[in-house]
Amino acid sequence: MKKTILTMGLIASIFLSGCGYKEGESTATQKSYLYFTGNTHDTTISVDNGKQFSVQVGKNNQYSIKPGKHLVEVYRNNALIIKRKIFISDSIAKEIEVQ
């Protein structure tokens, strides 16, 4: 009888010791980046049909974006010159060349 109670207590303590214990690592917020090269003079950019904004050219001028699928549209003098669907992975910088 003592052996059974001891065995049951041991099994219960092993089972219950795992409950509520969380192990793992936290990761930083997922971010990716777009940058533009070429002739960005008089251009505005729209991502996912959002508000248009102007950009600076070059890899040192990166714009933060969530990883995933996006629609990038480039306008010059209010005329659409580039419409591109892209997929961008986490922590990646994607170049969009404007001609």
C-alpha cells in the first residue's frame, strides 16, 4: 500500500511539475525593409493602396515594412509607372528600381 501511494505521488509530482512551466525564447518584432534606386525625382510611393509618400534614393534610406505580400505602386507626376506585387521575408531589404 505504501509502495502504491509513493509511486502515485511520484507520478503526480512528475506530471504536475511540467504544468505552467514555459520555456522558450522571445524574438524581436518582425520587420523588413524597402529601398529605392534609380530616378525617384518627382515620384511618390504607395504600399498596399496606402497613403502616397516620397522617398530618398539609395540603400541607406530604407523604409520599414512588415514581412509578407505587398503591392508597391510608384507614381511620377500622378501617373502610375510601376505596379509590382512583392513578397518580402523577415529581416530582408528589398530593392525597387525606379526608371
